[in-house]
Amino acid sequence: MAATSKKPGLISKFWDYTVNRLNRTVFWGLKFTMPQKFLSPMGYSGMLTFCLFLLLGITGAFLMLFYVPGIEGAFDSVEFIDEEIPYGFAIRNIHYHASNAMVFMAVLHLYYQYFSGRYKIKNEMIWVTGMVLGVITILEAFTGYNLLFNDRAELAVSIGVSLTVFSPIVGPQLAQMIWGQGFSDFLIRLYALHVFIIPIVMGILMFVHFPRFLVFDLPMWSVMVGVILITGGIFPVEMGVKFDPNHPPGITVPEWYLTGLYAFIRTGFDKFITGGLLPALLIAMFLFVPFIDHSRKISWKDRPFFSALGIASISQVFITTIWGFYVNPDPTKNLDDRLFVEPVPFYGVLLVSVVLSFVVVYGFLKARAALVVPGQKAVPTKQTPIILNTFWTYAVLILLVIFEIILNGMALMAYQGGLWALALFETGAIFCIFGIIAHVYRSYNPKVIEAEKAAKEEAAKAAKEADAAVPTITNSKSD
Amino acid sequence: MAEEEKNQQSDNQNASADTQVTSSDSNTTPPVSQEEPQTSIAKDSSPEESVDGPPSKERRNFLKVIATAGGILGLTPFIPYGSFFTATLGGTEPVRQKIMNAETGSFVNVSDMQPDSSVIFPFPRTGDVEKDSEPFRRYQLIRLAPDLGGESNDASSFRIYSMVCVHMWCLWDYIEGREVEVNGEKFTGNIECPCHGSNYDVRDGLSHKGPAIKQSKPNDALPTLPLEVDENGDIWVLPPDTALEADGVVGLGRYV
């Protein structure tokens, strides 16, 4: 056994050595899976969110090398990163679009886990930390997009600070402690919060939030990075107008995850109620749902009340988010007439949509439940994955690699020609192609293909031998 | 009582093996290491017979109180550390100061300024670009429109307001030539905020439209600065009385 032809190589020795030592660390408590076939990304959307967090950490660390906080310096330094630093444009775009993707994935993750009843089965700790993480993620994104101190950032920071100040009881003291006083304080603290304090808090919460079973899907993750890069190429993040203390800013709309809040505030009622309490209702609903829903049912189909509640909340999120974007474009009008959100139609539409979506979904699920015969189980549909044989696997992989090489050259040329957006787009395409390569590679399993082949031959043989009236397919998988 | 014993037993089970060992020969151990063995003596249901001191449970409770007090006292000095966070990078003392147009760098004179126009300036002006850019120290000097008597060359045709909107602290702008109607009176010139549309009356800084009008006093009027015009026509800012009843507090408002 010792003197066989296969001696462990240096790399595998080193790998084994490392793995055995990792055994003593916290990581080995995690059950880490790399799926061997395509899985729905919804199942591991949390892991994708975490990967985005890491990507944001890396790109953010790069941006830190050149960013200068301050009323005068911030905007110019970001412009410098964008225009002068090699690949600064790409790094900033990846950072920005990854932040959007992270907020989006976090929301998607929340709703998927909600509808599949994951807050049950003793997952309350994971659920609550997840909700806190979600809120902090949005705070992190908010502190981030204001580091570039443009017109919008000036207004957004003002709103953030004043919302803190006008919170009941501890508001002024809290604002003083978090924000300091004056924009010199705000900006340096915004920076400290964004690059260190909030990420550290997030890291600690993630430590509690992580379940023991984790799925890392390399192909899906590559495609995700690719899509982020492609989005950055098509919609490069804008600089906006530099804040000029001599020229007050015009109307600006916040990022998409805060336009809902913006719509509420624009209805003109008390700022703490509209800017704090009403949006907090949504968060509170999700926060308390595990302690209200005590049924033993997991599937959304069996929980008509909570499924309907979830759909109703989605309708709220959509309506407020879209409404928040709307501003009357007529520049000759009074700013109040342009910005005011009429409370009666706004809250009216919200109320109607809540009731309507709730009743429809609830009624539908109840009616469906009445139709289902107890004891009868739905037959799961069998999925047959596309499995390429050896020849096609090689062919596809080689073609994709050639395509990657060509795109690499194109991206380099585009970058040298000053077409940064195009270069970013092509880099995104390369990532997507790598995702496909990784998927084809993992799907290619000689054992499976052999088995398939044998089964086919067997079937053909059987069909020939039988040659009778009834051609049956024998299930003779050799395993 | 049974419950307590149970607790004690479970405590003993949790106790590490070495305490068990010391408990067996507790007579020989020096009194220094008595704390731990005491808990395991309780297992023998004869705590009172212990040679040293009171029963173990009371003693432990006493120690708990002491330890907790020690912990609290240890943390107490950190309470005033909160002022670390409430400190600021630096403020400036208000002084009597000529108004300098922040954009052109020239002192503002009555003869330079048309009626129905405004000039943005920092107060107090320090000369430091970063400090003077501070939005919370930005004010607008407004010369009222002719229909509000803005043509007279004295202090009565000028107003100064903090640029920080008292609704949510965005920066408002003076809109020249805007026709407004407040309580049936029509006049020219208006103060409007780009965030949520608060409007302020240019004559006294009181909100007349938008979200700020719904806020309770004094959170519905812009803070101001006292001003005077000297014999050359230069406009000076006087140190303000930053009380809500007087010139107001930036961001919080003023009683009108």
C-alpha cells in the first residue's frame, strides 16, 4: 500500500495538513456544501447575501485607500477614484451595485424564508438576528451612499440626523452621541460607522445568524458577480452634483430602498410617525411573527393568514417604493406642490391594497385547502437534468474558455481605449461564462454518464429481445 | 427547600473534579481554598458542621453581592465617558461680523443688493474653507421684494434666516419672484425646501405651507440673526441670543 504508484502530492499533503488543523477551529462546526447539481438560489439566498457582504468588504477596503472624508474633500476624492485611479471606476461600480444587490438579496431572502415558514422549528434566534441584520444592512447602505458628499447626500444626512434628534425622549442625546454636531462631525462619523462600526456589528450578528448548514454554489455566485458587473457597465453609478454651500440643493430622491420612507414623510404628518413608526410597522410584523404563528404548518399553502399577510406587506412595499420616486416635474411650481404626497389617496391606496391583497390571497388559500383531499399527497414532478456526454462536455468547456479568452482581450482593449463601462460589462460577461463553465464541470460526472449509458443499452437490448407487442422500459439501473 | 437542594446538587455536578477531590480531604486543606470545597460539602447535607464560617449558601450569596458590587463599581467610572461621543470637532464663538458673500468673497453693501434677492454667507466666518462650508452655519441674507418695502436702504428691508429647514434639516433656498399668498396677503418672494416642500414666510420666517406648518411651536419658524447697517451701507451681523424665545436655535426653530 505504501509503495503504490499514487503518492500523495505536495499540494494534497498541504491541503490535508491544513484541513486537519482547521478541525480545531469554529469553521468545522459548520456543515459546508458545494452542490453537485443546480439548486434554486432561493434556498441559499442568505449565503449569497453573505458573499455580497464579503465582496463589499473587499471593494470597500480598496476604496478606503483613496477616499477622504470631509465637506470639501469627499466628493473630489470619489471623483478622483472614478476618473483617475486605474480601475477605480470598476471598483466603485462593483461596490455600489453589490450594495444594491445585497439589499435586494436580503429582502428576497427574508420573504423566501417567511413564506416557507423557516421562522419556526426553533429558528427564532436566527430569525430575529436576521431582521436586525436586514435593518442594519439598509443603514449601512444609507451611510455608504452618503459618503460621496453630493447634494443628495447633504439632504439625506440632514434627514437622518433630524429623524434621530426628533425621536421621543432620548432623541437629542442619542443624536449627539451618534452624529455629533455639525457636518464635520457627521461626515467623519458616517465614515467610521460605514467602514468599521456597522460592519463589525453585522459580523457579530451574522455569527449568531448563521445556521449550521451552509451551501456555497460557485456557479451561481460567479453569475451573480457577473450580473453586478454587467449592471455596472450598463448603468454606471453617477456622481450627482457636488454639494456647494453657496447653492442650495434641488430636489433629490433617495436610493430605491428608502423611497418608501420618503413617500411616508412627504405626506406631511409628524416626522417621527411617518419617518419612523409607520415603516417600523413592517419590521415589527416580521419581528414578531414567530411568536404569533404557533401552528405546526410550515408551507405557505397551509398558513393562509400569514401568507396573505406577507403578500399584503409586499403590496405595501411596492406601492410606497414606487410612489416615493414620483416628483412633479414642473420647475415653475412651488416645491411643496411638487413634493406633497396627498395623504388621502396615498393612505387610501395603501389601505385598499392591504385589504384587497389580503382577502384575495386568504380566500384563495382557504378555497384551495377546502379542495385538497386529506391524505392525498401531490406527486412531485420529476426533473431530468440535462447531462452532456463526455464529448459535448469537452466541446462546450473548450468553446467557453476560448470565448473567455476573446472577452479578456476585448475587455483589456476597451479599458485601454477609455471605455471603462464596456470593459466592466465584458468582465461581467467573463464571470457569467465562468459560472457556466463551473456548472458544466460539476454536472459532468463520469459515473452518472456510465450508468445512463448502461441503462440505455440495457433498455435497447431488452427491447430487442422482447420484440413483442408490449414495449416496456425496464428500470435496470446498475448501481 | 427541595428545590434549593436540587439546585445545589446540580451546582455540585457542575463543579469540576478537582473541587471534589479537595472536599474529600477538606480538613487538611488550607483555609485559602475553602470557597470551592464548601459548595461540595453541601452534598453531604451537613453544611452547618463545617468548621470555617457560615453555611455555604449564605456565604455564596454574600460573595455574589460583593462581586456584583465590585463589577458595578468597576464600570461606574465609564459612565461619564459618554461625553467622548458628544464632543465635537470644533465650534466657533459668535462675534459682530460684516457679512461676506461666500461666493464672491466681497462684503455685502446695501447698494450692491437688488430688492427680491438673497446672499448666502457663513456665520461666524472663520476663513477656514472646511468650517465655513458647514451647512449648519449657513445663513441667507434676503432683501425683501419692493412690494414688501424692500427698497428702503436700511435694516428694515433685510432679513437673515438659518438655511437649515426646521422640518428635517435640509437646506432651503429663497425663490426670487415667486408669487405667494399668506392669510390673504399676496406678495413676492418665498422660502422653499427641496426635501419635503416646507414653505416659510419671508417676512418673519414662519412656516406657511408644507410639513413644517403642522409642527408645534417653536418648531415651525426659522431661526434668525440680528443685523445692522452702518453709515457706509455695509451690513453687519450682531451676536445672536440663541434662545428659542429670541433669535432661535438652528434646526429647532424660534417662537414667532
